[in-house]
Amino acid sequence: SRDHTQNFLDCVKTRKETVAPAEIGHRSISVGLLGEIAMLTESKLRWDPDREVFRNNEKANRLLSRPMRSPWHI
């Protein structure tokens, strides 16, 4: 697609699947983010892709998300 933004807007209106599925985007960016966490912790990490957590490093797991500002919460 030459225009992902327009494709997304069209799919919002038509409820069709986008050219680039969200799961593919999520998995693609995860590789870079996991590498950054490995560099920040200076650790060799073991990733569990099903649970989306590190198996051997709680410090690294804390870097997977940020605290939300009020009033936002999950």
C-alpha cells in the first residue's frame, strides 16, 4: 500500500481488514523494543512470545510498559 493512513481510514468506514494487519505490526516492532530493553538492562534475555514477558528478568519485564497518567487506567 502506498497510503497506509488512507487504507486505515477506509477500513474504519467499511470494516474491512487493513492491508497491514495489526498483529503483524505488533510483532514487527516488538523485535526492536526487545532489543532496546536488552541493551538497557545489559542482559541476555529469554522472551516468551505467547505470554509476552521475559522468562528470566523481572527488571526487564518492568520496562515493557509505563505507568499510566491519571485518569487513565486499565
